[in-house]
Amino acid sequence: MRKLIIASTSTLHGTAYLEYLTDTLESHFQGVTKLVFIPFARPGGISHDTYTEKVAAAFAKLHIEVVGLHTFDDAAAALTQAQAIFTGGGNTFVLVKEMHERNLFPTLLAAINAGTPYLGCSAGSNICGQSMQTTNDMPIVMPPSFQTLGVLPFNLNPHFLDADAQSKHMGETRETRIQEYHAFNSTPVLGLREGSWLEVSGEKIILKGALTARWFTPQQNATELEPETDLTKM
């Protein structure tokens, strides 16, 4: 049975890395002693080692050892044998390029479908959608394909921001960008605000956290989804 936490962000303002998810992660990773971390998104261009060290410090509080996927000679085998897997945030283009070039998407999907507990934040959540095409990230590298895991039957826009009526900024809003996506694509998009996450248990997908999320479909007005909404068949 699939078991995923798909979070908009790893860090909320004024809190430590993953702190707001502590109770959720304690339950999600119950019985896990070692976790494989996928550091390929490299936020700010940091090294895989530095990123893994940051994650290890956070999971030490949960008494879980963290090992970076980049340290294994056989990355596919590491994912297959992992007790649990976490893909961190950063640049989705960089993450997706590396995953495709290493041919790791099929292996990661197989591990998830086999019931390996998975956590994704930001870019690590983007790859759970049908494609990465609704990321906010700059295209600093070119992946071989925009296709991702397809665990969710829709796409995500993590860190979703509402338009500020008081702002003098005249550029595109997140909502406008998603409408542009729907001019050429039919896949629904969930705007996931920071502090919200999806809990996937088997086929069931539930919106968690204290905030609403924004749901976009082609040629329809966007709607607000309340916490605890079941997105399984939307």
C-alpha cells in the first residue's frame, strides 16, 4: 500500500527545517531506523553532501539515520532496499534531469508502489505529479523529459501564493501562470500553500494542514479546497 507525505515546503517561517511536520513524520516513519535521501535538487547549488548533512541533523531528532543516495554505487538497488525515502526541495529541473539520466524514476515508483514510506518537499513533491510543468523553478538545466512519477492524478504547484491586492507588482500571478499551462494542457493542478501537505494512503489522497488549497482545471473557475478534502477522484 502506497504511503506518502507530499508537502508544499520543508520549512515554515520562524521554524526549523521540517519542524512543522514533526508529529506527522513520527507517525509516517514509525519503525524506520534508516532513510535514503535524494539530494539531487541542490537548493542554492549546495553540494549533495552538504544537503544530506542538513537533512541528517533534522532526522536525528526522530532517531532516524540518513544516507544520501549519491553515496551508493548502485542507486537503484539502494532505493529498492530502502526502509524509507525522502526527496528534498530545490530546483525541480536539476532534480528531474538527474533522475532521468540515472533512470531512477521507474525504480522510485516501484518502491513507492511496494509500500516504502516516501516524503517529498517542494521539488520532491513536484515529481509526484503527472509532470513537472507547473513548478515555480527556473529552467537552469534541461531534463530529457518533463514526465515524473505520476503518483498523483494531477500536477502540483508547491509554495502557491495568492495575489496581493496591495502590491504594485504588475507581473504574472501564480494563478495566471497556471491558466497559461491550461491553455495547452488538460491535467488539473493543485496550488498547495506553504504549511499544507497531501497524505497518500493506498489510493486515498487527503489534503492536510490548516490552510485551504486552490484547485485548477481547464476553462473552469478555480476553487478552494478545505483541509481534509479527499482528492482521490477529483
